[in-house]
Amino acid sequence: MLYHHHMQNGDLPNLDRSISVKHTPPSSNKLKKLQKRSYSVSDSRSKALQLIHQDVGTEESDKMHFVLVHGGGFGAWCWYKIIALLKESKHEVEAIELTGSGLNSCDINCITTLAEYAKPLTDFLAKLEDGNKVILVGHDFGGACVSYAMELYPAKVSKAIFVAAAMLNSGQSVLDVFSQKSCLNDLNQRAWKFLYANGKNHPPTAIDLDKSLLEDFLFNRTSTKDIALASVSMRQVPFAPLADKISLSTENYGSIPRFYIKTEEDYAIPLPLQEAMIKSNQPKQVFQLKGSDHSPFFSRPQALHRLLIEVSKITLV
């Protein structure tokens, strides 16, 4: 092609391969063949570029925006594997740090409402440009925050996915649902410790997890490394938002398709409790993660990632 370019412009240099050997310009027939080859290569490159652009266009149209909401005691850090997998799949992803969680410096004993606890999530949705929609993914207590955000910003949420999460009816609190003793085991009741920053004569201000029971309670299928990460990263859970009853409407919350992912070997929110929530507040579809503890982002990250992608592709009429 370079040779042909110089021929057209009349500036072909003398190319010496050695002192004694010189190459003469090709004959007319050879030049025509070179021209045909040049056009053929050019056409092939053009077609290849068209295919590349088509692929990019397809990827852009399939690109989803996931917003991950952690559970009680966790932080944005717990989603690190899912964040990496979603980004590798060319999706947008945000992991919210709820008030008093992870790196958020708020004193959890001062958090008095669900609205205050969920404020980082609702602030994020408030700033989202009109016309843009996200898929909310809530885990554990984060499910209540997702429901609260769905009620406030229904136009900005395309789907909601509850992963072993609190999925409440209107007028319920997380405490109402999680205190169903028939669905809880002895381990569940022993794992929680109530804290009274305002004194024992006042309601609890926070709940702490018994660190000696972390592995059995939350991470019975999780690797030692991730358990170590959680043991130095988890924080106390504010109590007041757990007791805050939520108000949900059919027009807002009810207009958004919900999906539930059950965790089969979960001791924190046992399967019977998950199924009770599903029965009383039917989602569009239910999935089950086999071999998962309460923390599938650690114990079954690839399987959880596949389900998130699968749900994102479901078209609803």
C-alpha cells in the first residue's frame, strides 16, 4: 500500500537492498494487481471497523447501571467482588455507603429514622439525571432502604433486586419482620447484642454482632480471607431505623418490578423467613442461590453476578 501511494504521487524513492542490487518498478500488470490488493485490504479494514463499531453499539445498548446497597453492619466494601464482576461485564455500578456504615463517620447512636439511615441512597437518586434509571440491589437491612428509595423516586428505578433482604409491606418495620420467632433459630437470637448509649431506661441505640459467632451466623460458606476482612470492617447497626415503620404506595413502590434472590444456607435470615416475606409481598420472580450463606457476595459471587445480569435482561410487558 505504501509503495502504491508513492507511485500515485510520483515520489517513489530509490530503495537499495544492497550496493549492487536495485529493484526496478513493477510492470503495468503487476501494478494493477497491487492496486487490487490495496483496495481489497482497505475494504477489509473498513468492514472490520464497521463490525467493531456495531459491537460497541450493542454493548452500549445492553449497559445497565446497578446500585448496590449493603446490609446492617456491612459497608460498600462487602460488594468488592460483585463490583469487579459487573465492571468486567461493562456495566455501571455504584456501591452506597449508608449513614454510619463503612467509612461514613456518623455516630450510629445518633441515627433516629430510616430516612436518615438511607439518606446516602436517596441523595444519590436525587442527583441522578431525569430519564436515567438504575437497578437497585439490596441485601439484608438494605432491602428496607431500597423500598424506601423506590417510594421516593419511582421514576429513577427500573427494577429492584432483594438479596436475602428485608422486603416489607407498608406499615411494617424490619423489627416486625425479623422478630418472627417461628422463623428464627437459637443462633440468630444469640448473635445480637443490644447497646444502650442513652442508658438502660431508654430504648437501645444500636445492635452489635457477637464477633465469636460471625462465621457461624453470617459466613458459614465464606472463605477465611473474607471472614477476616469482615471481622475488621463491620460496624454496629443503628437500632431506631429497624423499628421505623415504612409507608409504601401502589402508585410508587408498587409500580417497580421486584425480584427476590433466596440464600439457601442462610442462618441470619433463614429460608423460612425469606419465604414468609415472599409469600406476603409477592415479587415478579424468585431465584435461589444454592450453597450460599447470608453473604453471597463472598460465598457465591459468580453465581450472584449471573443472577443480577439475568434479572437485568428480563423484559416485562
